[in-house]
Amino acid sequence: MKGRKESLEGSKRLGTSFATGAIALVFLIIGYQTAVFIHHAAVMKILSDRDRPDTVFVVSTPVSEEGERSPGRPVPSPTVYRKSSPHDGRVLEERARNTGRRWETFRFDPNTVSVEDLQRLGFSQRQAQSIDNYRKKGGRFRRKGDFAKSYVVADSVYRRLEPFIDIPLIDLNKADSADLETLPGIGGWFASRMVAYRKRLGGYSYKEQLMDIPRFDREKYEGLEDLVTVDKRDAVPYPLWTLPEDSLKKHPYIGSYGAHGIVLFRENNPKSKWKVEELEKAGVLTGEDAGRLSRCSIAEP
């Protein structure tokens, strides 16, 4: 009997504690909702109270040049005009936070767009400044998807802006070592080799020529092929048929043997036969070198 009585008393205490906790939780929820309601009401009051507290009317009474009213002349009517005093900074902040911002859409490069233009695109000043701080620390958006990974760029914002993101490709014939170092997997060593190889080629003619560089394998190439380009409109055709032997032998597809053979070929064949495939037929160039050279931009004889 005693054990049963103690069990009943324990159950009652447990039930009382549960009820007390439930009541406390209800009051907590009600208190939170009340606080939210009061805050919302206060904000709405601030937003609706636009002109009355900070607008004054100034009365100006004209006087003569001597600073006194002219005797014997009627006194002009005073001029009344409206003048608004500055709003309190906290009021302006609250209004900005609760007033929908208007955003624009235009083409932009996330690596160079200004903080002001980022705000025009719909980012808050804090978000825009965060993006700018990332860039100042050396961060770079190589692809559109990199911009989406920024923690201040919401998925909905990225979907809206994605068609307008314009990250220029790096032109292999115009980029300097600093530009090339921004590419994934390319440090100072490879950047300098890419510039040196460009000089030997007389300019890149196609992107795949990067894989001719020692240790520049296909995996490295595929990691950056969508970030680089060769603008053939600006490419200078290689003067294969006019360069002297000493200059020809510097080309990686020609070498000393090929350079001497090209000079002899030019001396003993008409211009109508001055073609890369004819050099292969004559044994001046190997099939592999002739194939690579034929893809290059060659100046007309």
C-alpha cells in the first residue's frame, strides 16, 4: 500500500511539473508573438509618420537694404516656405530595412563590378562590401558558378543574375604572367613557361598548343580550357616563308633541321608549292610537326 501511495504521489508531481512547463511554454509563445506584434506596430508607425515630425514652416519678412522697413511704404507680405529638417539616422535605417528595394539587371563582371553597382543589382551594402572584401584579399570568380558559391549570394538572386554575369575569357596572346597565374592550377612557373612558349610560337594559334609545354598535361588543360581563348582576329600570322633560318629554328615545330630544309625548299621550288603539306612530302618536316604547324596561322607567301 505504501509503495502504491508513493507511486501515485510521484505521478501527481510529474503531472504537475508537466502542466507547469506547458503553461510556461504557452506564455513564452504568447510573449514572443506580442513582442513581434509590438515591434511591427512600432515600425509601421515610423513608416507612416513621414512628414509631420520633421517639417517646419519658416516665415520671412522682407526688409529694406538698410535693414529696416522703409517709412511711408507698405510692408510687403511675409513669405512662408516649407523646410524639412534632417531625419534621425535610426529612422532612416528602419525605413530602409522595411521598404522594398528596387533592383536592376545589367551585364557585369563580378571581379570588377563596383560596390555601388552591386547594390543596384539588389545586394545590400553589407553584402556588396563582403564581395568586395573577398576580391581585395585575392579572391577571384573564374566561372559563373563561383559567384553562386559566395555565402552572400542567395540561390534566387543567382538565378536572376546568372544570364547577366559576364566574365571575360583570358586571351592567351594578350595575357601577361599575372593574368595567367589566376587560372586554376597555374602558378608562377607555368605562367612564365606559357609566355616563353608564346614567344617561340610567334603567338598561339589554338588553345591545345598549351599541351606542348613540358608537364602541361591534358588534365591541367581541361581544368582551364573553358577560361581561355585565342582571338584569331588579333593573331599575327607566322611569317614561315620569309623568316631567315636563324629565326625559323626557334619555332618548336621546326627546329634546326627543319629551318635549313625550309630555306632550301624556298630556293628550289616555286611559290605555288610553298605549303606546309609540301614540306612534309619533301621530308623537311615530320608528319606530326607538319600537322601541328598546319593548324597555325601562317602568313601568305
